[in-house]
Amino acid sequence: MRRLSWLAVIATWSLCLGQGPQRSAPGEPEDTRLLVLGQVTWAGLDWIPAGGVLAARDPRFKEVVASAPLNREGRFALFVEPGLYYLMAYVDVNASGQADPPDGIGFYGVQKPADAPAALDISPDSAAETVVMEIVFQLGEDRKLKQAARGADAALGRVRGAVHGTTEGPTYVVCWPAGDGWIGYASLAATDGSFEVCAPAGDYVLFAVSDLDGDGLLEPGEGAGVLADGAALRVLRVLPQGLLEIGALELNGTLGEASQVKVGEQVIDLPCARTPALCRLVVPEDLGALPKQVLLFADAKHKTLIASAWVPAGALVALAPATYHLVCGFDRDGDGRLGPGDALAAPQLANARHGLSVQEGALMDVPLGEPVALSQDMVEGKQPGGRQ
């Protein structure tokens, strides 16, 4: 790491946007730049707040000749003249518009900290393959490079606040994807109303519901509140590894039909079509401290993946009402990916082929069975249980 400490200087570059090819004006030389398509990956992070890629003629990036922004999936498009280039990717984790902790940095050809950046030969005759770059480093609080967080450590941010309002039963706070989805994240508020919900980077709405009668169901008529400006939902942007303080969440309404919250005369529609179920994964004791990822499949052979998400230890997972074939993966080696040597566990069900039935508004424990080791054949989809 010490020999790469000079790279921290590179991170002081302002974030810049790439430009597409420009048509040559009459009489001007023809634009000879070539298109380079690429993908920046960060183990565990599926949603990138901001970032970009720089192309330089030298490995110390003293002569940067082109740049391009990253989209939320980490894709980019560069336009450069034919030649040899060194590429650096950066992820602006906190979307601050400047290089600061805990921003991520990666280089073409670098897959682990000891690797040296490699040159990419871009010529008219080179194969049109996607250039893949991995985020390997992060800026530490001392502004020196350190190895990047992975998996749940990289992906999860926190939303913190307090529920205000009188309630006689347990109150649950839910972060639900703003554009609807299959998986949300929830937490039981403390007796003083304080809460903290962990969720992967993305846009969410926040609401709270109380189980007033203690029957294990969140039903119409029970106490509820939603973070909104009037009748308009407030959308929260959760950043990876970040903390978002929202202050007070007022429990001043009731849960209505079809996933609505009624506050006085106002009816506020939540993006989820029906009230999600809140599920606590009961994991084998020896795996409890490991990073875990929930995978939802549409079929018993685990061929059609519906959704996946990293979840923190002890958290409640909010699931859209449906029948799933759920698998929980445990990242034994901490590399931020599920692969050979990691473990898989499925719910203990009387008839596993029929899947896990998730009912609207249910509060339920989901005990997981004995884990099995994830093999290379399963990763490649050659056996049931493989992710295809």
C-alpha cells in the first residue's frame, strides 16, 4: 500500500464529465476518436451515487486526456484517440462533488492492492470488448488509500431518526424502495421512539406502522405515519456507508387499505402495492456474524432470480406479499460476492417446492435450515441452487 500512496494525490481531481464525439465542422480534420465502453464494479455495491473514469497517457495520471461519468450501474463511455492509456475510476460515495472519504478508487488492471496499473491498447483493430474495472481502494479519514470495503460493508447506509406519537404496541419503521420493488428494510423502534434502519444505496420512502393489538399483523386502522411534505412523499437518498438523519417521523395517522396512510383528511399512497411483510431471518448460530445476502427466486430450481440484497445482522427484511423461493447466502470469505466456499441456507418449510408464502402485513420469523457449501457447479448453474 505504501508504494501506492502517491495515488492519493490523484483523488484531489475535481469530478469531471466526459463529452461525446463532436462532428467536425466543414474544413476541419475528421474526428478520429474511438469509443470505449466500460463497466466499473465494486463488490457489494449495485447502485453508484456519482463517479467517473479518467484516461491518461502515463501511469501517474499527470496527463489526463479524457474523462467520462459513471451511470448508476457503473457503466461509462470514453472517446479517445488510438493509443495506450491508463484508466482510473472513482466513485463519489457521498455525492459531495469532491474527493473525500470514503470515496472509492480503481485502476484498469488492478484487482488487488499489490497490482500495478496496466496500459490499455486502444486501436481501430482492437476487439470491441467491455473494459471492466474494479474499485479496490478507498480514501481513509487520513486521506491515504486503504483497501475498499466490500459486500454489506460497502453497500449499506443508515437512516436514523425518532418516531413521535403515542402508541400502545410495537412500532416498526420501514424503508421501502421509492419506485416500488420486492425487498425493503425495517427496524423496531426503541421505547423512546428512536430508530435506525440499514439499507443499501438507493432512493426510499419511509413510513412507520404500529401493531396496536399485538396480533402479529399490520392491518388497516392501526397507527401509522409517513415521511411526507403534505400529500407528497418525501424521497430519501441513502448513500453507501453514509448516515442520514431525518429527525422526527410523526405517527399521526392510520394504515388504510391498499398500502395507504391516512393523516386527517389526506390519503397518502405508498409505492408498495400492498403492505409488506416484515421478516426476521433466524440464522444458524455459527453464521450469525457473517455478511449475508437474500436472494428471491420465482421457482424451486432457483433459475429465475427476482431480487437480491445485502442485509445487516439482526435486521428485519420487508418483503412484498407473494410466494418466493428464498435463499440466504453467507459470505464466508468477506470478498463481497457469493462464490465457492461460501454458504447457502433456505427456510425450513414443510414443502419446500411450494416456496415461502409471505402474507400482507405479516410479522414473521423465517428460520433457516442447515447451510450447505456453495460449489463452483452451483455458481455456474449446473446443479439446483445455482444462481443463473
